Amino acid sequence: MLLFESNPLRAIAFVATTCATAFVLFIGAVVVSVVMK
């Protein structure tokens, strides 16, 4: 985390990207489970 302390914007972008990716994967899993029923 030393890398992020010098650049908070990078940390924010990293967290936002991670959350967005997890959200997309979650929505994708929900859609697939609904379609498969």
C-alpha cells in the first residue's frame, strides 16, 4: 500500500475498477442463472 499513499487517485481508480469488475461479474452470473432456469 506504500505505492497508493503517494497517489490517492490511483488507489481510488484501482478500487473503483475492482468494484466495477466484481459488479459486472455478479450481474452476469445473475443473468446466466435466470436464463438457465
